[in-house]
Amino acid sequence: MKIICQEQLLPGESLQEKWDFAVAAGYEGIELRGKGDLSFRDRLPELRQAKADGVVMPTVCVDMLHFFGAFDADQRADAVAQMKSQLSVIAELGGIGAQTPASYGMFSRRLPPFEPPRDEAGDREVLLDGLRQLGEHAASEGVELFLEPLNRYEDHMVNRLEQAAGLIQEVGLDAVRIGIDSYHMNIEEADPSAAITEFAAYVGHVQLSDSNRLQPGAGHLDWAAFLGALDAVGYDRYLAVECRLSGDPVEAVRSIPAVVRRYV
Amino acid sequence: MSELRRAAERVLLGNWTGRSTVPSHSLYPHHWSWDSAFIAIGLRHLSPRRAQVELESLFGAQWQDGRIPHISFSPSVPRDAYFPGPDFWQATTRGGVESSGIVQPPVHALAVWLTHQADEAESIRRGFLARMYPKLVAWHTYLRERRDLGGRGLVAVVHPWESGMDNSPAWDEALARVEPAPLHSFTRRDTDHASDDDRPTDLDYGRYVQLAATYRDHGYDDARTPFTFALEDPCFNALLIASEHALASIAEALSLDPSRHVTAAAELTSALTTLFHDGIFRPRDLRAGQPRAEDEQTTAGEQAAGRLVEVDTVAGLVPLIVPELPQAKELLATARGPKFRLGEVRMVPSYDLTGPAFEPGRYWRGPSWFNTAWLLHRGLVQRGEHQAEELADALRADVLELAGSTGFAEYVEPFTGEARGARDFSWTAALALDLLRPSRP
């Protein structure tokens, strides 16, 4: 397993400066963040140069406020267009895929008004349609789309690996897999390690943050059990650090690989 | 080897229930005492925190008198999933945990100490040793004060299941004195998921039920129960000695005086010597000589003294784990001799290969088990001699090969290594995981 870090957490002005810090701290890659309005595509010159300079950028995580599961049809269409573009860019960079949730911050069944404007069947139809479009595009680009289950307060549609796996089974495309996140799993899964072993075949990407969304080691997640489960199923891809930082931010980022390496 | 490690980890992750590990989802769906200790010894490599929780959960079922029941029942499993279940035992702790009333060998202090060592920072952060120490002391105190039925300073088991080696031929003679409970009075569940040929016979099962019912009907009171079955088992006592040594280490780590545990270990080791005969340790049957209906009356002297059972089982080799064991050299010679053929057959047979009761596929009457192999491996490594180390290396390789080839079987046929009993058995996976790590005494 290779530990990588999201770009905004790394100190440095350019990707090259961030890369130098990352390598010195023990990271083996940078996870990019893909903003909307095709701005990720517009970064291509910068990204191509970084790649030429040896920066390893295997994945991109979407950084927008609307998603392919949006209630609004125009927002959905735009999110699909943005994700297709991000998949194409990460493919050009030699990466493996792009990660997105179904939605974020749009609706929670745990908060008022509790009942969403679209019923479950409607949600499912929208999600399957989006995953099909994005999966087909990912396959054509030779990369994968990683569907990320979020906790119940951030998304009302896909919270657990079981739900993501069910959608992926129905879509039937190998290019759609689950991008798991330890923080969300800690909230939603009865046993995160057991969920990993049960849905191992679908796990394509992993993001790490502790129980409190802080850097691994700053919360109470059982990292030995979580990472031990990934080891047990033979997961050999990337562990991308996506978290908030407590204490000195530079030292916090520097501390993470040693915490994770204890277990993998 | 990394594939074996991953497979073992998958077994332990799969058998984890949130607070503890079931030995096997199909055959043993609750929390077993000595299984839990062996499981923690391997689980500590996967998740030190889970290993600590495993042992803490088990001690959550500790009785007021200090005993650790051999089963702590899971409330989420149907009441009739296992026999004898909670309705048979009728034992509930003050904390509301339903359990059995008998015990199993005290491997726990050793497991606690090894679990602590796996991640001392996490152990200290969680206050693991400080929390476990008084409970372990209470457990050992129960055994030494309430279960010294022979008055020699050794602990007696009062049910074959307490030895952990349920149907060992060493219990046959003593068990024959027990009137079996009628077959129609209970329904076995252990044969639902395993071949009848691998499991104890119905007649034996009726005797197990009778012994447990008598203990239950006397309120599990050791002073009041008329035990018809009472034996000083060398394996049980050797594990208590190993655990007293571990308690001494735990006490030192807590800046407490370890001397009471050092003394206890020495006293027990000295008393254990009285079980040594003919190159091996044998159980002492404290009720031998008491009349069966069809037998003639024996002398009162024989009754008081008890008698060593002339049946050789792997339980008699387990004292090899006792540090500075005076009889170690002779014991090792017996292990390598025709009865157990250490290094020539698969792991260590549970019973004398030349014995009249030998059955290669039936539970503790011949098959080789992974926990006893682990214990002997530990004993051999502790000896620190060249020959013992060679044997230890070969035994370790055999355990690892068999764990993988059998799908983590509960036990194996000692000549062919064929899998028997449950698969994905937790302690098999755990102890393989432990032996995959570099050995240390």
C-alpha cells in the first residue's frame, strides 16, 4: 500500500515544492483536488509539467458543491460533465481514477426537514444513471470512478459500503468501484474492518482520516484493525490522506506516514 | 507466508463480534474462556486494542468468587443454538452476563502479558494491565483456594470440559463412575455442524451433562458439591504456573511486588512434580478407589491419596512450558519417543499413538491440535538448547503448513494432517499468526 497526501495539505507553492516535502515525509504520491467549471482541466499545463518533473499523481478527489446525485437536473448534468473531464485528465496523467460522493451537504435524513424531496426509487434511478455514464467514460479512459459513501449528516443516499456495492452490482461496470473513507466508515459501519473484508472486491481507493476528521493518530480509530483488514484482503493500492489537521499543520502532515506505516 | 498471514487475519476479522471472537461461527457461537486467551495471543498482532478488548470482555463474565466461566453466552445468539446453553447452566453474573459454571485452563495471565507486550503504549494508554491485574489475581486465588481438592497445592478439575480436552482417554476411567443423564433428557447441538465420528460419543455426553447438572444443583459451590469427578490435570496446573510467572511480570510492570506470584509458581511447580511418572506427567484421579456399584470396596487410604491415571496424553507434555522444569529432559525424550513421535508425525498427537483408546479422528483421543503444538513450541523455545530449538523450528513449520493447508481446522489427523472439526477456527488462525512472527520466549 502506498501512502499519498491531498495537495492542499502539503506546504509549498507549486506541486513540485509540495512533492519535495511529501517525499521527504514518506509519501509516495499526491492526490489532486478537482474543482468545478472545468478548472481541473484548465490546470493541465501545470499538471503536465509536474508529471514531467516526476510528481506522482494517481488520483483526484472532486472539490465541488454539487454532485451527480443532485436533486436539480442541471446540476446533475454539470457534475457528470465535470467528473468525465476529471477522469480524462487523471487518465492523461497516468493515474488510476477520480473519487466522488453521490452528494455532499445537500440533504440529511437526520436533520430537518427529514424527508427529502425525491423518494428512494428516484434517488436510485439518478444514481444508477450517473454511475453508468461515468463508469462508461472511465472505462473508455482506462481509469476508474470511485464512489465514496459519506456519513448520514453529509449525504442521505450512500452511507455504507453495502449500499455502494449494491449500486455497483446493478450498474455492472468494472470501472466503478468504492472509494472508502475511514472517517465516514467509523460513523456508519458496525465494524469497519468487517465491511472491508466483505466488500473487498469493490474497494478501489482508500482515504484516511481519524474518528474526528483529524490526521490519523489524532483520534481514536483502531488503525491496526482498519489497516490490518486492508492487508488481509490484499489491498495494494493507495491510502490517500484527506483530513483536517490539529497542532502545527506542517508537523501534523509530516507525522502521518509513520503512524500509518506501523500497520502496513 | 504473506498469503497465510492474510488468510489468518481474515479468519480473525470474520469471527470478531465487536467485543470478542467466536471460536467458530458454526460450532461455537459464544465466548469461550481458554479459546479467548489463545485468540488474543494472535489477535494482538492484528489489533492490540481488539486483543485487549477480547480479554476484558471475557473477564466481564467473572464471578464474584473469582472464577472465569468456560462459556460466556452471547445474548444475540438464540438460546438453543448451543447445548448446554444458558437455560441449562442457570448462571448469571451480578452484571447480568449468562455463563456456564465450570472453568477452563488459566492461560489468561499469559495472554494478558503477551497482549501488553504487543503494544505497550496502547496498553498503558488504556490502563490495560492495571485493570486486568486484580481480576487475574482473583481468578488464580479462586483456583488455588477453592479447587485444591486433593490438598497437595494442585488445582483439580471437576468436569472433563474444565481440562479443555473434553473426551481425553485420561478421563475414561473416572467418567465411567458417573451415571449418565438419560439420552432423551437433552439435545446435543455440537453434532449439527460436525461429523459424529469426530465428536464425543452420546454416552460420554450423557455423563458430561450429569456432572454439570450436579454442580449446578449445588449452586456451583465447591465446598458443598459431591464431586464424583475430580482430577489434578498436569496441563491445567502447568498453565497456571506459566500464568503465575506472567502475573509476576505484570506486577513488576505495575510497580507492585511480584514475590507472591513467584512463590506461587514455585509452590505449584514443586507440587506438579508429584504428577511425574515414567517420563511424563499424569493426572491424579482424586476419586480413584471409590467404589462403582459393581466393584469391590477399596481401602480408605487409596481413597484419600487418589491415584495417577496410567494414560499418557499431550496434557502430560504441556508442563514443558514451565520455566526451569526439573523434568524437562525426560519429558522431551517422551515427546520424541514412540508415544508422541515429535518431529515424525503432524504436530503433537493428543493421545499416546500406541495406546488402546487411540482414534486418529476423534477430538482429543488422537488428533493433533494447534494450541497444544503452540504450547510445546513455546516450551521448546524456552529451553534454549540446540536440539530443542531444532524441534521448535520443525514444529513451527508444521503448524504453519497445516494451518494453511487445512483452512485453519480445529484439529487434524496426526498421521495425514487431514482437517477435522470446524474450519476457520479462531485459535488456529491466531496461533498461526503468532508463530509467523519471530519467536521469543
